[in-house]
Amino acid sequence: MFDKETVFILGAGASWHYGYPTGEDLNQFIKEAAARIKVNCEHLQGETALMREPPKYFLHLNQDPVEGLRIFMRECDLLINTLNQVNPLVIDYFLHDHPSLQNIGKLFISYVLLEAETRVQ
């Protein structure tokens, strides 16, 4: 039917029946994931293994992995609190209006969708 590789971009509702979140649910799942990951990071702060091999995300924030982890946890809090205050219908518009939260927001969109992907398979 198609001569070239083709990608269809559909709204979140198009994949809802496959177990992926709707746009509205995505906001809640992002807040829940950010809270979970932040708690895990709090437990990791004293782990020497993390300090030897810090995740790349922390390094781009700051060359000191411990400080990078602290910045990441603050970003998680800021994302959660701002999502709670704004209560957006769509994460895309929210991130457009809050450019300082775009990196952490995209990270958690990916995380939530990957979690959904593991449940779908």
C-alpha cells in the first residue's frame, strides 16, 4: 500500500484500548511516576555505586553526581507541584508554557509510555 516507511501520529485516545494512557491520564501518571522516582532517588543518595556510575541525565545537570541527583529530585518536585497547580488537560501545552520543565517532562512522558509498553506486551 505504501512505497516508503510511514509513521502515523495519533492522539493518546487512539491507543487507549491498548493500555496506553489518555492525555488526561498521562498527567496523573507522570505525577505518580515522578513521586515514585524521587523517593527512590532519596534512598540512592548514599549509594556509592551510583556515585561511580551516575546516570547520564544527572551529569548533564551538573558534573557532580550527588548535586545532579539533588537537582533532579528538585525538578521532580517542581514538575509535580506545577502540574497540580495548573492541572492541564494536555501535557504538550503545559510543557510549551513551562519551558524550564520540558526536559524533565519529556523524560517522564517517555517513562510512563515505556511502563505502559511493558504492560501491553
